Amino acid sequence: MTFLIRSLAIIAAFCLLDASGIAWAQEEERESIVFSVISTEQTEAVEALWQPFVADMEETTGLEVELVSAIDYAGVIEAMRFGQVDVGWFSNLSGLQAIRLADAEVFAKTLYPGGQEGYRSVILVPDDSPIQTLDDLLVCDGSLSFALGDPNSTSGTLVPLAYIFAPRGIDPQTCFSQVTNANHEQTALAVANGFVDAGTNNTTNLERLAQTRPEALEDVRILWTSPLIQTDPIVWRRDLPEDAKADILSFFLTYGFRGGADQRAREQAILEALFLGGFLPATDEHLLPIRRLELMRDLAETQASDELEDGERAARLEQVEIAMGELAAEERRVAVRDLADDLIEARARMDAEPDEASAQITGLVSSFLAAQPRIEVERRARRVTAGELTRGLIGLGSGLALFGVLMIRSRPPRFGPSKLMSDRLIDAAIWSGLFGLLIWSFWPAEMFKLPLLGANAPRMGEYIAGFLQLDLDGWEGYARQTLITVQIALWGTVVAVVAAIPFGLLASRNIAPVWIVQPVRRLMDAFRAINELVVAAIFVAAVGLGPFAGVMALALHTTGVLAKLFSEAVEAIDDGPVEGVRATGAGPVNEVVWGVIPQVIPLWASYALYRFESNTRAATILGLIGAGGIGQVLIQNIRSFEYGKTATILLIIIAAVTMVDLLSQMLRKRLV
Amino acid sequence: MAAADLALSVDKVTKSYGATIALSGASLDVAPGEMVALIGASGSGKSTLLRLASGLVLADAGSGAIRLFGEKVQENGKLSAKVRRARAKVGFIFQQFNLVTRASLYANAMLGSLGQIAPWRGITGSFPNDVRKRAMEALERVGVADHAANRAANLSGGQQQRGAIARALVQRAQAIFADEPIASLDPVSARRVMRLLAELNEQDGLTVVVTLHQVDYALKYCRRAVALKAGKIIYDGPISGLTRERLIEIYGDEYRDVMDEEPVRA
């Protein structure tokens, strides 16, 4: 008992130390900046690739530059909003969100290695597909499946929506039998293997795929190609000091094109490794096309949504049209400015080549006029959703049928004791209710696909076979990252145990009055219900990307779980010892400390150790939001189809979880 | 005797569980230094009376006051604010011992001091030295000092019950209330526990109130008997007043057969 108390005191002291450490560290900020890069669809080596670039940036600007790589745009935008990231390489759509949410602005844009200023979205179909035209794809009879990109992806989602679906008034969700969201590689592979009938992608990614997995490209055919989409923006926080901005801007614009031939060659090599051809200056105007795409998507979604009342739909459409109008005015300003420049240039040639110049002037003006956008708003009939109701009725019907059977089966027997009518009703209701729910959930859970498991077993075998070729390169690094994951899990669990002790006691009906128990239990429900990823994103706002956000996310979720389990243990105790302590005249806290806690310690310890094991696994998921550890490496490898490396990582994770299990078994024996 | 001078005073107390009335308008006074047996059939209300007296159970609204050594425990179905001071004066012995089974016998004995020391000392387990000394002395006295370091869970019933009495000694209780203290014990342990209670009563002047369902132990160790039947006190007087007819009245007609089969050994 005293041991427990002392441990708590030590933990509390640590927390205080930690807080003072944070306060101290903040004083020497601003000398350094944080530069974020998105590592989607890059290999795990993304940080290694960027490191020489960052080193050059530090040398040129005199700033200390910290490089962070994250898989998820949302986390970086949140981090930028709360001053945890200063400069970032974004996609067009996420850059737009950064500008809106994080008070950021575009200062440069990337170029491709060939110097191109953009890429094109494509729609892929399997090479042997009967689909030959967009019209074949858009039959919308629910017979085809379609793979869109990540919801935030420009080329994977936004461009196809804006250029194909919105103008035709088609909602992909109703047009296709199934719409999946995945990253570009997964989509390409799914199309190549014929798992979907069509999927989105982009030209840059196809070039990359041609190098890494050329065999996959042979199985796909490009059905449609979009207009040019601008390259990615480089964004900074508006409130960076002006001199820092100047240093950073001059570094980006000159990089790869400065100094002697040696330096230029070296920097060009670094850029090339990053699939970049340098940077050009840009402003927020860079994002005008993306804003247009986004508005067209909003328009399409508002029209297609069947959850809106007609009045609300009209109001939203009006909002979109107002925004479209504002956007058009901005686009017009840019276009007019460009036109003016072009006209001046053309007129300057008037003396030398009058005919060509006048033809050029006429052409410039007419193409300017033709390019002015026109919005066509089509109204669509609302979709009828009969399926849901039918399924509900089928579920209800089968439940009632079973209810009848159970009631007949439980009739009083001729010999032997009979059951109470109320017991029979309740038993029958529980079992038939469960059965009805199962039937009702059968289609939404796609349980009808069960036979596919048997039929497509060889395909699964093929997939698994990829894992069998272990790639042991860099396993020490993976082991180190796994250790970090275990360390994250350890702290997350300990913080949760410390928090769950008071919460668990307050959620126990035999300890606390009902007006405390109920609110505490609902709070714990909320802690449990909210996904760790969401919680982690919230903590990113306060503490930036990295393991600590993961610790806090695990801690919050685990507190919800442990407090519930702890309180159930407390409610199951024997009242005897509590009365024994109470009868000595002890106060309520001592009743709990001596009467309750010794009884529940074995169970509590057992629960806490079990959660430590599951948190070790859960901590790997947190890699998704850049919480570090093996999860980040694992996800990057899965996304870049490094099966051999993924298998190595999985083996190391299994080994780690096994060791944690053995350790906790030993502890459990000692404690129980 | 005024209520302030009594070890226990119970004034017209009623307790019901739903529709079942466990105790109905019972009044009882116990003077300091008495050794009283509460007897009666199962469900007669004797345990309820003892648990009410320590404030472990609340009486029905409308009941009178219950006091221990002049300190109010409860009145009108509400616990007194000073109930913990009252409880500290009385050691309570339970049929199932109610020790903290995962703690050592030594720690259990020290728990007797919880009503007297600062709460933080109890919470952190830093008991003062004089409590530690008293705990060893008390374990010595009840004869389980050899097992002081053992977890209560690993000891026999008799050893645990003597540990519970040691806890009452550390508590410096002026009275011991024992609720069926020997019902779960073998005959040898039972005798040892009852002799210990009688010794504390005679040598240390502790008031002892003990509920028993073995009449022979009551006859052997107690001087006063209080008999309950269906929640009412139907006899309160010297132990010698428990005649054959009275016992048949207390336990019902079938007790006649019990006595005929197995003569009471006094």
C-alpha cells in the first residue's frame, strides 16, 4: 500500500518537473523553425531524403530547422495553426485548408524534375476492361465499383469530382455499387488486380509507379485525363518574422541554381531525389483553381445530398453561388492583369510585325473572354432510399418469427417445473432481438461476401506470399522504433492508471452517490468512445506532432476503459472488510484505502497489465498522425508496398508484444 | 442510570427491510462492565440490534436515539455527525472476521487506531510508533504474535478472530460487540475466543455484548441474557432465568425435542 502511494508521489513529482521543463524550453524559441513535409506515398526514407535539403536551409538562412514528416495533412494543419509548424510543403487542397485554418500563406511552388508546373488526374481501368469511354463508366446502374483517393486528395478525389461527376450531376455514392477511398498506390494496384472496375490516380504517381512496380502498370489503361493541375504550394505562417521570411524565400528560389557548378550539381541531385526540379515564387493566387474545384464539389454534394430539406438545400446552393461569384471576381482580376501584360508585350511588337501582333491581340482578347467561367446549376431529383427500410422490416420479421418459436418451445412442460411467463417473455425477447439485429446488419456489414473468402483464397495466399520474403535490412532501426512504441504505451498506461483510480472509485455505486456516479460514467463512456486518432489530433494542437501526443491520446482512451473496469471490480467487493474498518471509527477515505483497495488490487493490476499489452498494439496505429514509433514506419512501408520490410516489422512487433506479455505474466503472479 | 453513564442505550428502535420487520420498538440498556448474551432464533433480530448499535445499519425514521457511552450513534433513522467518535469506543467482532485479508495480521491490528490518528497517517500507512507497539502487545495477548507477518487470508478462522479482537484492543475500546463470533469456528477455537472475551470482561472491565445461537455458551460465559423473538425483546434478565419453559418460548415448540435429545451441558 505504502509502495503504491509513494509511486504516485514520484509520478506527480515527475509531472511537475516536466511542466517546468516545458516552460524553460519555450523561452528560447523562434531561433528555430519547424519544416513539415507530407510523407504520403513516399518510402520510409522520406526524412533521410529531405535531410540534406534541410541542412542546406539551416546553413543558408542561419535558422535552426527541425524537419517533421507526417502522413496525415490534418495533423500538420492543426500543428501549424497552433504554432508547432512554421513552413510546410502541402498539397493544393491541404494548402488551402492551411491558409484558411492556420493563418498561413503561399510563398513558393514546386516544379517537377522536368520543370513542369503541374500534373494531371487520370482515371484508370483494368487493361482488359470493357469500359472504353467515360459514358461506359457512368452508366450508374450500380453494376460497377469505383476507387476514389483519400478525401483530402486533389488528384484522387477533388479533380474527378469537379470535372467528371459535378458537371453531370452524378453522385459517385449512388452511381456505383461501391466507392472506396484509398491512397494512389492502393488504388492503382486494386485496378491492376481487377478488385475495382475503375479508380483515380495522377500522372506523377504513374511515373513513380513505372519505376517501382512496372508490372502493375501493364495491367491498367488510362480512360480519362484531366486538365493541368498546378504543382504543390510551399506555405509559411504569416506571423513569421519578416527577416526570417526573406531568408527562407531567397533560399527556396535560388536552391539548385546558385553558386559554382559543383554546388549546383549537388543541389540538383538533392532536388532530383525528392522528385523536384526547384521552386518558383507564388502567392495565394496559386490556389485559385483549387478553390474552384472545391466549390464545384460543394455544389455537386449539395445537389446530390438527400439528407437536406429543400429549403436548406436552396440556402446552401445560394451560398455556393455567392462564393463562386467572389472567386470569379478574383480570377478575373488575375486574368485581367495577365491580359494587360500580354497586350503591352504584343503592342510593343506592333512596329516590327504589325500583322502578327494584331492577330495576337485579337486572339488574346477572345480567349480571355472565352475563359471567363459560366456556372451551370443542374437540379437533380432526390434519391429514394428504400433499401434501408426493407432491411429493417426483414430484420424485424425474422426477430418476431424466432420470438414465436421460442415462446412455443418454452411452453410449460407436462412434467417438471414451469417457468414464469415474464421470464419466458424476457428470454425470448433477448434472443430474438439479437437474432433480428444480426439479420438487419447482414447487408450493411457485407456478410454476403463470406463465400469469397473460400473462392479467393489463392489471391490471399499470393498477397501473403509477398510477406514471406523477409527483408531484414534496417531491423535494428525497426527495433529501436518498436522500443519507442512500447515506451509510449508504458507512459500512456501509467498515466491512465493514475487517472482511473479516482474516476473508477467515483463511478462505483457502492462508493459514490448516484449524482456523482452517473456523470462520471458518462464522461468515461465519452473517453472510451472517442477514437485514439481523434484524441491525438486534439493533443497535437497543444504539444505538436510526436510521441507525447500519442501518450496523451492513449492515456485518455485507456482512462475511460480502466475506470469502467476498475469500478466494476469495486462494485463486486465483499462488504465485510469495509464494515470491519468502518467499525473502528475510521473516516471514509481510510475505509476505501483499507477496506476496498486491498480487495481490488489483484484485479486492477491484471486489467492495467492487460491494457499495457493492448496499448503496445494501439500505439502502432498512432503512427498515422505522426506520433512516432514503429507505427509510422509500418504504415509508410505498407503504403509503398514494401512487403518484405513490413513482414520484418510485424515480426518485431510480435516479438515485442510477446515480451510485454511474458513480463506482465510475471508481474501478475507477484501481485495477485 | 442516566443515558450518559450507560455503555449502550437503545430507545424504542424499529428496523424494517421492505415489508419485513427485523426489529420492532426495541429498547435496551447495558451498563459498563456487563457481559450480555443476545439470543434468539435465526431472523429474530439480534444481529440487527447489534449492527444498529454501531451505526452499521440505519434504523427506520421515527426511531429513538442509540448512544454508546453517552455519544449519539443515530436517531430518527439518521446517523449522528459524531458517529465515528462513538464507533471508536467500541470494538466490533464479526462472524466472518472482516479482516483486510490481503494485509498482514499486524497491519490489521493497527487498523484499530484509524479512529484516533490523523487520516493521512492511515492513508499512507505511516502508523505512529506507539500504535505499532500496542499492535504487537495486543497480538501477544490474544496469542497470535507468531503469525503477525502472515496475511490474514492464510490463517485459520480462530486465528483471524483473535486478530480481530487484537484490533479492538489496539482501538482501546471500552466495549466489544461480537456478532456471532464463534459461529464459523471449530469447538476448540470457539472456546478460546469466548474465554478471551470473558477474560477481557473480568480483568479489563470491558463491556461485552455478544450474539450467540449456541445457548450453552451463553449459559457458561454470560451473566445477563436478552432474548429476541420476531423482532421483539421477550426476555431481559439474569442468565439463570433461562428455564426450560422460557427457552421453549424463545425458540418455539420444536426446541422441546432438541433439549430432550441432547441435554444442555452447563
